[in-house]
Amino acid sequence: MAKKVLIPLCPGFEEMEAIILIDVLRRGNVEVVSASKTKEPVVASRNTIHISDTTFSEINVDEFDAIVLPGGMNGTKNLMADTEIQKILSIFHSSKKHIGAICAAPAVLRKWDIISGNDPYTAFPSTDDLAKGKGGRYTGNRIESFHHIHTSVGPGSAFAFALYLLELFEGKEVMERVKQGLQLPQSE
């Protein structure tokens, strides 16, 4: 059975990360739903304009298997300030559903103690101050998984992270089929 994944889009989100995640997962028959605060277009980090599928308030968390947060400095700050996202993430975490975050977005998980203590995580190296004083142990790996939490370093790792999540959700065969169709360099 195909998984259903939520990807929140806050103003300032990193386009490459969000769109690559949405695209690769959908190629693998994962049902991906993008959501934002309002029905208005969302301006991303490089001033591209996007329309989400739905709004945060219309989300029924029980329908989803995973949530993946794109980064972008301003997008991450907006995620950190949104109480609806905090509530959604809390439900995912307490239910042990998969939670992914890339680039600056792992700071959101650290702020709300989803990543805490000595939990390993990775993120864009200069974003540590966003959750200063909070827990987690930065590894610097391109992708880091610990229990149901999955993190990655940034735009350059978006394809690898999306494929990693696709394999996790739909299996190696589906991931390999999608990967072949992307014509990525052999090192990805």
C-alpha cells in the first residue's frame, strides 16, 4: 500500500528541497500532499511562487504516514513559529510516524525536542544557532536516521534524501526504478 506524506510549505522554504522531495516521492507512487498556512501562493527562498494542495488547518494527521520538512532559512524560521506545525509534529512524533527534515529544518525538530539528548542528526552546518541550547548530536553525515526521525544536509543531498525516503516507504525495487529514470550521476 502506497504511503501518504505531508510536506509543509512556509514562506521562504527551499524550493529545490521541497520540489525534489515531492517529485521523487510521487514518481514512486507515494501520495504527497503539500500544505501551507493559507490558500494564498507561497513565495519560496529564491522568490519562486508555489500553490500548496491544502492548508494546515485542513490536515487530518491520522491519514498520513510521514511528514517531511524542507529547509530554507526563512522557511525554517516560519515553521518554528507556527503552532499548527508544532501540533502536527507532536502528533507524528508521539505516534512514531516517520518525520524527515532537510537543511535548516532539523532545527524545528530540535526546538520542539523531537530531536533531543544525544539523538544523532544532520543539518546544514551553519544552522545550529536556530535551536541554540537544544539537544541532539550533530554528525555531519549527508543523511542520518535515528528511530523514526530522518535528517539530511541540504539542497545538494535532496535527491539522495528523497530516494532514501522512497526506499524506506515503498521498498528498494520502487526506489531503484525511480532512480534509474532520474538519470542521476552514479555517485548519487
